[in-house]
Amino acid sequence: MIAKLAWKNIWFKPLNTALSVILLTASVAIISLLILLQEQFEKQFSSNIDGVDLVIGAKGSPLQLILSSVYQVDAPTGNISYDEAKIWMKHPFVKTAIPLAFGDNYRGFKIVGTTPDYLEKYSAKVETGKIFDKNFEVVIGSEIAKKLNIKVGDKFFGSHGDAEEGEIHEEFAYVVSGIASPTGKVIDNLILSNIQSVWAMHDSHNHDEAHTENPPHGEEGHVHEEGEEEHHHHTAHGEEGHVHEEGDEHHHHEEISEEGKEITAVLIKFKNKMGFVLWPRLIAQNTDMQAASPAVEINRLFSLFGIGLQALQYLAYGIMLISGISIFIALYNTLKEKKYEFALMRVSGASRMQLLGLVLFESLLLCITGFVLGTIVGRIGLWLISSTTEQEYKMAFDPFAFALEKEGVLFLVTIFVGVIAALIPAIKAYRLNISKTLANA
């Protein structure tokens, strides 16, 4: 009975009710979106730095070095000498040292030269196929395999640099030797090869640049060299640059000298934490490299990110306060205009507590409706953000996840706003003077 009356009273003035619900929905949507975004963002960033105490790379911005080497979301600060890096990689303080060499991409996904330790660091296994053990063999991240429908044995050509539209390296085809298991980490969106493959590709690229007299393939005056033709007539595996034919196998076995070569960065994990304290200063003073701590840089990023989130949360709570005032005005006006009906209800046998409960129930009904709609809108917002970040930064957010503790607190705050908004109208309904109201009517 009370629920039915409350529902009718709520829609007595539909515009007032709609305004209250919209304001409450907007505030809850912003807050729940920020809660989920912050929680998942921090979780993803923290899980990717597990097992990395320091990153050694070229001098420049330490944060840029961490973002490019650990999260693969920025351009690297430059290259470093592999010979110089090896001195530090073999230090007694070091437990594991994972070298990384960046160069090409395939349809926007980075091809990273590294060692099998990189898969171990992310607890990834080769689910189908085998680990890369020859030049130009690659292990594909689970997300890439799913999105591009790549299988073991497939071949493709990489594009130069980070840009998808970069110049296609048609000298050598990469061969998919394995597909990695899903981890929910950055490795799911990477293509992994050995470092020699990156060196061979770029040595070949530099060699080609030195022989620019021969115009590009397909242009007038181009001279077909022996063995070249087979690289230019491969049909696409769904997309440009994907091939299925046999390439020059001797490139896969060729040993490449490490002397004078460069890599992009090294991920270091220490046995002795003294290295964590001493190395950043020692490396900066004695080499052309820098050592940056992922934990320090990501904490700095979180503090900057947190300031923006906090400002938005304050804005959302401000909207919630306005929503509470709107609910209060709506209930107060309804009470003034329906005083006579309330008095008749008392005459018909309704108790004071039932009137008080009716007004409170109306307010809570508005708040619960606003909260439910707000959490739905917040998740739609997260899904839209996720589709953008996944495309741009290969970082996805789960709109169906729940932050039970924080969202539980948000629900209680929403109910509290509803109770406070209904308090004065509910007390007035409780103290309603029947005889005076009916006489005035």
C-alpha cells in the first residue's frame, strides 16, 4: 500500500522527479566510473611492474622510459649499447636481466626482441606451438591472436617503427611459432621474437637505404634481384602483408654478432636491494644510460592522476548535494499540496508512523532509482573509454567488474542523501494537525 502511494506521489510532478533522478544518476555515474577506472588502472599498472626493480635505458625522461619499456605505451627514450648494458646485467646484485629491443610493428602491435625470460616474468606460457628459438620466429600475445585470427605457422611482414602505416619490411617474413596464454597484462598485446631478429631486420633496412639507386618495387626502372620476386606476390591473410609461403630459411639460422649492437632497455630484478638504492646514481654518473624505478615513477603518475580524479569526485559529490536539495524541494512541495489527502489518510486510520514512512519511502525510491541508473551509465562510460584506450594504448577496462567496498560506500552515501532530503518533509507529515488542515481545506 505504502509503496503504491509513494510511486503515485513521485509522479505527481513528473518534471521535478525527472530532474532529481537525472541529477542523482549523473553524480552516481561519475563517481562509479572514477572508482572503477582508478581501481582497474592502478591494478593493471601495478601488476605489470611485478618483478621489475629498475629499468636501464637511454637518458631522457624516467617516466617515458618506464611507460615505453614496461607498459609499451610511449616512444622509447633511445637506444643503448648492448656491450655496456651487459656489464650491468652480469653484476652479482642482479637476479634476472631481460633485454628489450624495439623496432617494428604488425598492424599497430609492437614486435619486441627479447628472451624467453620475458614470458616467465608475466607468468605467460606458450599455449600452442613453441617458444621462438630461431631468427624471425615469433610468439604472439593472446589478444593479438584473437583479434587478428593468427595461428601457428602463419607468416607476416612487419612495418617499420611504431606506426601501423610505416614502411613494410619485405626482406624477411616473421613466422608464428607459438601463441602465448592470456595473462591480462601488457604481454597479451605484444609480438615477441629474439633480439637477433630485430638486429637482422634493421641491419638489412640500413643496407637497403645505402642502395637507393634501385627504385622501389612496382615503380619504373626497378630491377628485380634474385630471390626478391617471391616476397612481393604473397597474398594477405585477411590483411595486407600476411603471407603463407615458404621464405628464405637460411635467415632463420643465421648467427648475428652482438658486437657493437644496440638494444632499447633492460628490465632488472635484484637479489640484493642495495642495487635499487645505488644504481640510479652510479649509472647516471658513469654511463650514457639512466636507471629508473618503475615503482617510483608510477607512484608519481598515480599522484598526478589522483589529483584529477579527486577534482572530478568533488564535482560529482557537489552534483549529488544539488540532487539532494532537489529531492527535498520536490517532497516539500508535494507535502504542501497534498496536506488535505494526508489528513484524510489519518482520519481513515493511517498512523503518524505510516505517513512518516511514506515520505521517507518516496525519497529512498528516488535515490535507489538514481543509484541503479547511475551505475549502469557509469559502466557504459567505462566501456566507451575502454574501447578508445584499447585501440590507442592496448589497455582495456572491464565494465562488468565491481568494486564492492567502494561502491557499497557510494550506495550508503546515496541513501543518506535521500534520508536527509526527506527528514524535514517526513517530520512535518508526522506532526500534521488533522483538524486544522481539514478546517483550512
